[in-house]
Amino acid sequence: MTPPGMWVIDMWEGGITLRVLFANAPWHKWEGGRVIYRGVRAGSRWPHTIPCYGSDMIGDYLPFPFFLATGAALVRQAGFEACLRDSIGLGESYEDFYAYVREQSPDVIAMETSTPSLRNDLEVAAELKRILPDVRILFCGVHHEMDSEAFLARHSVIDYCVYGEYETPVLRLLEALRDGESLASVNNLVYREQDSVRKTAPGPLVDLNRFPWPVRDEMPVRNYFDSVCGLERPQLQIITTRGCPYGCIFCVWPQLIYRGNRYRTRSPQDVVDEIAYHVSKYPYKSFYIDDDTFNIRPDHVLEIARLLRERQLDHIPWGIMARADRMTEEILRSLRDAGLYSVKYGVESADQQTLDNIGKGMSVEQVRHIIEYTKSLGIKVHLTFTFGLPDDTPESIEKTITLAAELPSDSVQFSIATPFPGTKMYEIYKDKGWLTTQDWSRYDGAATAVSRTERFSGEQLEGFVREAYQRYNEARIRVALRTEDFLTALRRRLMEEVPEGAALLMPQAANITLTTTLATILSRWGYQVHLFSHVRFAELFADILPKEQLHLFAEPNDFRFALLREQAEQLGVAATFAAAVIPYSNLTGCGYEEVEQLALAAAPKIAAGVNLHGQIIK
């Protein structure tokens, strides 16, 4: 297989050029003169929104839109002119996206949508129709209604819906439109025919080795990123398989995209060829294998590891998403030797019955052993846990939080079970009357509940997530910031940067336990720690710092940078700081650019930056 080629022009019926745009349209909200959230859609198994507190529209998580990029490559390979616009990857405004569409003037726009972004996407489609009245818009992606005739009938701004895995059906649709064929021959399609709406049957899934490599040439490749315990950007994201043979009731892609527990692999040789090609063309610092489950077939995994070593690509750190119960010590050693840096394991619950009843198909003790062995090899571990599963009890949730705090992980994610429409979980919760809203925009896979369970309300589930993060972070931070290595390194850094007993500014923009622990350590060493913080945190710091060293602001409550900068500058005039020390709530400091600018508005330099793991990263 070779990289996608240049655009090739084909003819629309009547001799007119057919232009196709694959789009991951903007999805964000402005309020009070700033963006308050951004959405992640294409490439994400859990489309969701992320709060924004500054001007950064990219953040530290942005998945590569594999379906769109592979679809664009496939239709180019077939001779069509195609381009791809990833507005979310670019962090661009709606206005800039519309200007781009107006300039390109495509005949067909393939928009990937999702359940939580649907309302936004319909509004975007309506505006595209206003800009280009003759454009044909097709929706594809992850929303259960797209295989329904009623959905297309309700939304006149959409011309076609392609449901399931959509790359090949989209190509077939374009060929049928070009050649004047009946659309009834196109699988996975919902379309209008005269005064009625028709739906065709789903087609077979394609051998992954028949797909070209995804297009990347006009995409913001520097922005795609999944940090997974500290992987660096720029990062190459790649897939080696699709699907999963297991039957977890909550997983969206196996149920809505692949339509069943089907699993396909790419040739390991082709996978490593693609990695080698791209790292030779761009200075990637890491790569991430974004498979649904990377380690289903041991032969596939071991061959990729062997080829990475053979091609001398094992110096590049990389990460995976895997099942702990499918790992063996042999596989882990081979992956480590091939450069594996980090792995995501889905644990979900510490209660065996709960795991059994969601179709997870693995044992808690098996998971514990593999996680401990993974860490013993020096491979970093990210774990995911879910609250609000059908059989959750107070005891099962307590066991889960306790296990999360005990396991030797580097990072965790605690989520509320989101019964996405179209999944088995959704049907269970609907039948039991547990759904609390039909507002699809709230099904965003974040920390907000859209359902309850037999034993818990949505508010209680949200409280469990907060409690879990608090207990996990407190346990990790108190250990990390008390190690001899950390204390020695921090003290050495400060001795190099500032005089003993100097006044240090610390902005509060991180986990409270991290800030209070760090402030306590610095105060104990004789430094005058001054805190720049919102007034709502005042009581938390009152016991560790004198009142005159607490510099509190009440406005702006929404952390608008311009107003905060003005206050920081005034603080810098009133007090003489030798430097700033910044606590970071993530591993890399990504997204803290405005916090750093605020610190530098009041202090001449940043002496040190400390993350949750007790690492000095600045």
C-alpha cells in the first residue's frame, strides 16, 4: 500500500467537476466574549465537550479523524477530487469554516456527526445550505437515528445519511451519483426518492488491507494528541485493527459503527510501513495506536513489536489501548523492548458481578496482576473506571475507588456510565425508566449524568466521580511530593533560581491538594509563599499561609485572562517576587500558557513547575 496520492479530477454528470468535502465541522460555544467549551467528535469513541478557560481551542486531547481521513483517501484513490477540513483539529471558528467552504464550493459535503453534537451539526448544515443552496449534504458518524427513514424525513437540510462504517458506502454513493445509477444499489444508505424516504441494507465490512492510508497532507498533524501518561507531541496516531470481539454493553463503535462484535486486523508489515513513512516525513516525538482493543491477537501484536525493532523504530515512545486480561508477561516484555511507553487499561469496576453483567468478560484479580506487572517493566499505566453501571451498589463503588487508589497507575479517568442511544446499555436503561433526559446534547460522555440507576440518582453518581478523583489525587500527590528524589530536585532548583527565604508567587490553577502540599513544603523551607487565587478557595489556604500572603480575586468569576492579567500586574507592583512556582494538574503543562503569562505579569521568571506526579516540568 502507498501513501494517498494527489487529487485527481473526475467528471460529474454533464461534464461538471465533482468536488467532495469531508468535514469535521466546528463544535464549540461562545459566551461572554470567550469560548466556554469545545467539542471532540470525529475520531472519539465517546464524543464529548471539554470546558475552556482560556483561548486554547486544541487542548491536550485531540483524536485523529480516521474514518473521515480514510474516506477522503478512498474516494481520491477512485478518481474523485476530495479534500478534508478538520475544523476541530484546526481550532477554527464557524466563520472561518464557512469561508473555507464558500471558497472550495464543493458539490457534496460528508459531515461526521455524533449524538451530543447533532443539534450543532444540523445548524451547521443549514448554514451550509444557505451558503451553497445546491450542495448535497450527507451525514455519517455515530448517531443511532441515522439509519432511520424518519430522521432524514424530519431534517430537510440533509440529503443522505450513511450509517455504520461509512468509507466504502460513501464512495459507492458518489459513484452512483456520478454514473446515474439507482441509489438502491448503495449499502448503508438512507435517501430520498421522489416523495418517499428509503433505506438500504447494511453491507459487509471491508478487509482493512484494502483501504489506503488516511490522508494527512492538508491536516493539522501537529495538533492530534493523546498524552497517555506523558507521551509527547507532535504525535502520530495510527490504527492497526478495528472492532472488538467482546460484548461490553456500553461500547459505542462496535455497536453503531461495526454493527456487532467483529474484529479485523491490518497487515503488521503495512502498519509499520505507515509508521516508518510518516516519521521520516515529520518530526514526530511519539505515536499512539488508537485501536478499539490493540491486543486481541497475540500473533498480530508480537509481529508489530518485532517489526518495530527490526526497522529501528523502537526508540520512539508509543502508547496503546488494551485489555489487561489479554496481556501476558511475554507480550508485555516484547512491547517494552519495542518502545512501548504507556498503556490504557479499562478496568471499569472492582466488583466481579458488576463486570460480568456488563459483558466485560474479565476477572478483577487478573487485572490487578497484569497492571502491577506492566508497571514493574517501567511501562506507564492509565486506568479507566465507570460509575453508574446497572448493578452498582454503595459497596461496589467503594471497592472501585479503593482499588483505583491502590493500583500502581500513573493516571486515571473516572466517568459516569453514559447510555449512548443505539447501545445495549441504552435499551436497558430505557426499559428500566432510568434515563433522565432525551436531550442528545447532554449525552457527551463527560462527568454529567444523563441517567440514574436502581440505587443512585444522577447527582449521587456525579458526587462519586468528584470523590474518586479527590481520593485518588490526594493519595498520589501526598506520596509523590514527599519522595526524597522530588524534594532534593525541587530544593536544588530553587537554590539555583532564587535566594533563600525569597518571596515566591504561586497561582492557584491546579488540584487543591497539589497546591496546598507544595505551598506547605516551600513555607517549611523558609520561602515566603504568596498565593494568587479566586476567593472561593480562601478557606482552604487560610491554615497554611498568613492572610497577607493570600491575594484573592472575586472577579472575573469566569477567569477572563485580560482582567486577571491586569490584577497580576498590579500585584507585581505592590509586592516584590523573586519568581513564580506553578503547580500543574496534568503531566505536561499543556494548556497552562495563560497561567504562565499571568505568573510572568507579576514575577520576573518561573523558577519551577510541578505536576501531579512530583515531576519538575518547567
